[in-house]
Amino acid sequence: MEEAREHTSNRTLARELALKLLYVTDLSKPEQIAQQLRDVLEVEHQAHPVAELAQDMARGVGDTRDELDEAIQAVAVNWQVSRMPVIDRAILRMGVYELLYMHDVPPKVTINEAVELAKKFSTEKSGSFVNGVLDKIYQTRCPEKV
């Protein structure tokens, strides 16, 4: 039980760190990204497994960003991904990445964690927005999991 709780908390911490990495990546000029990421990792002082998972998640989101944005755009009625608040966009990209590529994470956990990140780092309305978008993607893109 303790090991499962530690794993969950490590994953939660990794999501928070990955969110910070994605946020910095979205706001930085291309030539500044590598240094900005190093700075975030240095400031955060996370344990190696947390930092490694966060970097893997951020890298995965970056590598599949166009696909993730297409999935978000397909269900985000009256919203353009490019016009979404940076933090909400990063949370959505990370959530969609988990739903589509991280099959070891239960979809409901992914959605719940994304909603909690939105509540913690964005506005109160962001939580319900993130929930709605991720739930639609879950229902339409992950039928084997529903």
C-alpha cells in the first residue's frame, strides 16, 4: 500500500514538474528552451525518478504536440488551441498524451489529476473546462477503455 501511494505521489509530482516544463517551453524562444528547462529542473530539486518521469512526459508531449492539438481542437467547441491560456493548453496536452500513450495510467486518474492541476495552477473554471475536453477525448479516442 505504501509503495502504491509513493508511486502515485511521484507521478503527481512528475505531472506538476512536467506542467512547469511545458509551460516554459511554450513561452520561451526556441534558442532559450534548453536553458529554461535546465533552470526549472535546478530550481525544483525533485528526486531523480520524479524528474526523469516529468522530462519523459514533457518530451512525449513535445514530440506529439501536433496530434495532441488536433485531438483537443476536435472537441474544444468554440475554442482555438492557440488562443487557450498557456497553462490550460499545457494541462490539456499532457492529459491527452497520457490518455493516448500512457496505457499504464487509468484514464479516470489522468482526467482527475489534470482537473486538479487546473484548479491548482489556473482558474476555478479551468477545472471543468479541462474535465470536459479530456472526457470527450476519452469517450471518442479511447473506446477500448470506456
